[in-house]
Amino acid sequence: MPAKTGKQYIERLKAANNNVYLHGERVEDVTTHPKFKGVIESMAKLYDMQHDNPEKMLYTSPTTGDKVSKTFMVPETIEQLIERREAIMEWQNYTKGLMGRAPDYLNAEVMTMTKAFEFYGQGENKQFAENALRYAEYARENDITLTHTLIHPQVNRAKIQAEQEDANMALHVVEKNDEGVVVSGIRLLATQAAITDEIFVFPSTVVKSGAKDDPYSLAFAIPNNTDGLKFFSRESFVYGEGEANFNHPVGSKFEEGDAIVSFDHVLVPWDRIFILEDSDLCNKAFAETNAVTHMTHQVVAKDIAKTEFLLGVTLKLMDSIGIDGFQHVQDKGTEIMLTLEAMKSHLYKAEHNAKLDKWGMMTPDFEALNAARNYFPRVYPRMAEILRILGASGLMGIPTYEDFNNPEIGAQLNRALQGKNVEGFERVQLFRLAWDMTMSAFGSRQTHYEYYFFGDPVKMGMAYFNQYDKEPLMKSVDDFLASQNVKRPNF
């Protein structure tokens, strides 16, 4: 079938009736539940956008001839790489980069399986390569919406999983039979679990495993309504009272949710397995298939959209209360501008230095993307802080829509809270947006999420430092010192 519409996305979720738990209760229908309805409508909009702008967002499937999402397209030239990223930006400009797991993120992983499928067929499990290729085509042709889970529960980080006191609490193989592999245990942390079709279980991109952890080293994909599969959602940050689009302008639309994933003797069919009890392959998977590169390419596009919107909100706030002429205010705005332009430069270098990899994919320059993915988690909290600083006490004095709608006090608030060139209602609407992006539960989660997007930034930084090509730089210093022809004293 061709790329799905928003209506089809919602109908699939309703029919799947996934086992989603929120606030201690099973959710009977996520499509109508007030805590999920807003984000589901936003996701549906993303799928409708593909059909509203097919030239930009769809392409012809190489296997069926149907029009499918360009986020699944394998780029073979730099022009196609940019074309694919421009399709991604259509979605990111709508979400303002505030949905960290919009469908294009995992579609990048699926796309690499289309070409790098042979990686999964190493060793004795030749059929896993065919599984990977077949699944990638299935996901593309059916426009599957995916969540994913990468890590074990945080119990004792000083020990490997196999040495934990309750080692089998984590997801592990229970048995193998003719139908497939039975797995049980817990995995963290599935963003969008409640609003997607299927789940990818993959190894961490950061935490490496050894042979003792082979029973926990898995990669597979199954429908979210598979028997024994449950999602325990964290507290929702959607607050539905009153006019949500005014009181919580971004949280009401883009609150993705995160969930703990429980597997209770879940059968994974043989044709849905990509890696089985092989820590070595798990450690190599993202790097050798270049999945991490293409997923980071999507993330950097997302980060640019997010920074652009945050900068826009900052500039509007500055203008609304007449602080844009102050030197220290302009300097803070410049910080965000410099971040935006640095991220754009990383993206430009990554795309224009792209090369065909051994699988036949035009792959961005990972050096540029790796720098960007290490840089952004360190600066995003500062950008959020800048918006908070500039909003000052104005971010505390933000009445609700209901206050303005009260005939006894509305007019008084509208006058009392006016800005330089806006009435009170409009100024508060802007300040509630700034608050929802930085200080509300939704906004605080955005800052925390960005900081840990790819894992612990310190570990990421250590890995970046260790892989950086330092020798030429040190050699240039040695050469310079040697060129001084300084005679060494006799000690």
C-alpha cells in the first residue's frame, strides 16, 4: 500500500488496541484518551503532510511502484541525500523539533537495513539478513510507525547485566522453539510507545556488551499488540483543563510520552529476528551499517528546527517587552544565533562531504555529525536558560485562558499585562509558549531529553576524545619546536 494518511494512522492505532498503561490504568483507546489525543492528532498531521506535498515528501517504491515516504529513501547521490533531508525538515518544521522520536528518526534505521542487510547474516544465522531486508521493505511499503528500546533497567551500573543480582529482570531469551524465540524481562525507555505500530528492540549505541551478556544481546521488531507485551507510561505532561492550545501550546500537541516496556514470555517469530545472543554483532550494528550516521543526520536536522524555533520565541519575547536594545540581552540572543549557525555548518559539511559507503548508500560525513551530536546536548540547556532569564518574572505572572475569559477580570488582566506593542492577552500567550518550552513539565523534559539524547554526554565526550585524530595536531607542535633549532643544554 502507499504512504498512509493521518486517518489510516489513527485507524490502525484504534484497531491494534495495544496494552498501554497510564496513571495506574489500562488505556482502552489511545486515540480518544485526553492524554494522547493531542499528540496523535499531530502525528496524523505529519502523515497527511506527505499527501499534501507529494513532490517533496514521497517517492516511487523500488519494489511496488507505490508512492512511499521519502524518509525511507536510500540516497545514492549527494543530491538525493539533501532531498531526503528536505523531506525530513518538512516534518521537523511542523513539530518545531519538539518531537524527538518523530517517525523519520527510526525510518532512518529502517532505511539502512534495506542496503546493509547482509551485516545481520554473519555467522550461523544467514536467514537474519533476509529478515532484515524483508522487514525494511515491509515497514516502508506499509508506512509502519515505530518506537524503540535500547537499554536495560538502571539497577547497578557497576556490573554487567549477567552479573546483576536479579539478572533476568532485564530482557533475555527464555527458550527457542519452532515458531521463534520466547523473551521475557524489562527494557527502557520507549518514547512514543503508546502511539506507534511496532517496536524495534536494538542494542545501545553507547553501552557495549561482552560475551557474558550474549543472552541479553538481541535485535528484533514486533507489533505493539503482541501477546505479553505491555507499556507502562510515565506520568503524562498533558494538562487538559481549559484552552490547552493557550495554556500549554506545545505540550498539548507534542507530548510524546515515554514508557517502560514489559515482555512477559513474548514470542518473537523467527522472521522478525535480526540479531540473537551475539554481543559482538550488537556492539557493531549501528556503526557498521551506518545506521548511527543516518539517524544522526536526522537528529541534526531536528536540532536545527528546534533551535530556529527557540530563537524565534526568544526574539519575539525580547521585542514584546522592549528589552531588545539592551547590550546584555542582545549578547544572549547572539549565543543562540551562533549555536544555530554552527549546527547549520555541521549539517552542510556532513552533506557535502558525503561518500558512498560499502553498502551503496550515500552516507554523510560522520565527523561533522559526531561533533554536532556531542555539541548540542551541551548547549541546549544554556539556550533554554537564556529564554528563562530573559522572561524573568514575566514567566511566573502568566494567567490562564480561563482568567482572560472571565468577564470580571479579563479586561483588567489584558491591560495590566500589556507589552511594548502587544496587548496583555497576546503577551501572555507568547510567555506561556516560552514557559511551556522551558519551565513546564513538558519543557523541563525537553531539556533533560536533549542532554541525554544519545547517552551520557560525558561518556559521549570521552568516546569523541579517544577517536579524534590527535596525532597530526601534536606532530605540528613537535615540528614547530624542532624548527626553532634551539640547542639543548648539557645537564
